[in-house]
Amino acid sequence: MKYHIKANKLWDGISDTYSTNPEVFVEDSKLVEKTQPDEVIELDGLTLMPGLINSHIHLCLHADLDVVAVLNADSEAITVIKAVENARKTIMSGVTTVRDLGSHFTIAADVKAMVDSKVIAGPRIIHSGFPICMTGGHGWFFGREADGVDDCRKAAREQLKLGAGWIKMMATGGILTPGVSPECYQLNEDEMRVCCEEAHKAEKRVSTHAQGASGVKNALRAGVDTVEHGFYIDDEAIELFLENDAWLVPTLNAPTQTVQGDVPDYVMKKAQAVLDTFYERLEKAIKAGVKIGAGSDSGTPLNMHDEFYKEIVLLSKTSLGNLKALKCATSINAELLGMENQIGRIADGYCADLIAVKGDPIKDPSVLKDVAWVMKDGLIYKD
Ligand SMILES: [Zn+2]
């Protein structure tokens, strides 16, 4: 289909202001300079902007209070059904691209295949297959446990074979896994280094879950591209981020939502401890110039797949401010994914991933709570 789209104003994902009375043209799946349209779409009173990119989600987690217990109790079929529903909710909320950083079985890969062939509705999915963790390490209940350099190398190769666009590793303990501490390091530096080597030689990138400073630093020295959470980063870690030009995805909404609910005691204690110091540490990283991505870790307790706007609002309240927070969720996240020439912007030749909202997202990012209209790859999902 060819569309001619008119709106009240437009933010292109990269500029510092809006343009007014914009006209955007879509031909098949791409934005083009001009075309003879089959249909004119009038988005009266709405602001047009690029589809949102959430760089950290888990399709197979369903935001339950006790995520681990539910995942263990559900059959594989039930987990799949929930993942399909989570994919639908994600696209309907205006998120047109996600990076799934850890899935039970091959669910992320399979949901991606069904979205790509248009059997079900969902965002563009880049996934990391199974997260690679040490035996008994964070996320072992849905991860690929690997020990030693050779086994880690094999684990990374298995994910690439599955079609993973990223490799995800677990460098420290985490909040949701019983019996592990977020501050203790887990996979060793040499184990992570071979995972990075395998990913990079296949021209893929590597993400690591890392909360304690020792694990963050091990992962950065091993060559990771993005660090998820980074809750206990210190000055030395910030230096390593800058030296390696690595990204931090602070996933602020994960601990923020977790402490709102009746989660298991061990989860509550770890999440509260994180919130005690993280904002201060994050500010240091932002001010030092560490590159920040927007990822909500949706699927963790009360962290809903259709509420990515909450992560954007939390980021906007740091010294990043509103505009930079919006860029993190669009053009900057596109760069994190290595897709800066395809998504995250409204420009000729880019994917036709567009959303429209009422109001002024630069002045108030919380208007993204109610996305009125959604297009991905030139197909309308919500109007
Ligand atoms: Zn996660």
C-alpha cells in the first residue's frame, strides 16, 4: 500500500523540535519522499513520531508477582500463548521494535518467526535466544547453563544457530533468582570473552546482565557491547564504559515496579537495596558521558509489556531530560541495535514505523501512555 499521512505536528526522532503540518509518504514498508497514494490518512490533532524501540524485554515473562514460580509452573504451551499476547500488547502500545534478552525454550525465536510471517501481531523482534549463565547462576531456570571456556563458546554458537541477533550473558546474580546476590559476579571474564568473540565474529553484538560492579567490569573487559541494569556501578566501571564505548541500559522501571507489589521477600529486599543507591550512580554515568539506552525489562514483576512509556518517563526525570529520553527510546536505541540507518527516525528510506499521540511528548513524555495510531513496516496495527 501507498499512503500519504498528514498530522498536526511531527517529531522525527532526532531533531530538537517539531515540524508543523507534516506530510509523510509511505510506499510498501518504507518511508519515501513522495508517492502517488492509494489512501490519505489524516491524523487530526495528533503528533506523529517514530515507533518506539524497547531495548530490553522478555516476551515469555508475564509481569507476574512471582515470575519464576509462574514460569516453572506453566506448561510450554501456556508460556507460548502468553508470549503471543505480550507481543500483541507491545505493538498496540506503540513499541515497533524490541530486543528480547532471554527467552524460555525457543519462544522468542518462534514468536519472531510468526510475527515476521504476519500470522500474529507483534513488534520487530531482535532476540538473544537463551541467556547464557553459569550452572545455578542468575536466570538458570530459563537459561543455557554453561561452565568453562569451551562450554561457553558452544553455548554462544548454539544461540547464533537459533538465529539470535544478540548474545545475552549473566555476569552477576540478579533480583528475581532465589539464592543469588546481585553484587556477586558469576560468569568469569574468560568465559564471557569467548562468548563475545563468537558473537563478534558473526557480526552480532553482546549484552550482559550485570548488577554488581565486579561483574560489570569483568563483562566490559571481556568486550560486551551493552550492560543491562548496572545497578552498583562505580567510578572504575564508568571509566571502562567510556574506554570501550559500551552502552548502559539502566532498566529503571524493573526495580521501580517490583517494589510496588506483593513480591516474594527475597525479591523485595534485593530490589529495595538497588533503589537506595542506583539513581546517584546512574547520574554519575550520565554526566561522565556513558551512552544510555532505553529498555524497561518488561515482563518482570508488574512491569507490563504495554507500559514502556514508564521507562521513558523515569529516564526523563534524570539529567537526560525529556528530549534525550525520547531519543533514547527511538534514534539512540536504533544506534544501540546497530540499526541506525533503518529504524528510530522519520526519514526517507527508513522503515515505515510510525506512531501518533495526542499532546506534546517533548513537554510531557507520559502522553505516550495512550498511543492513538500505530504503523509498522507500512502496515497499520492500530487506528
Ligand atoms: Zn531482563
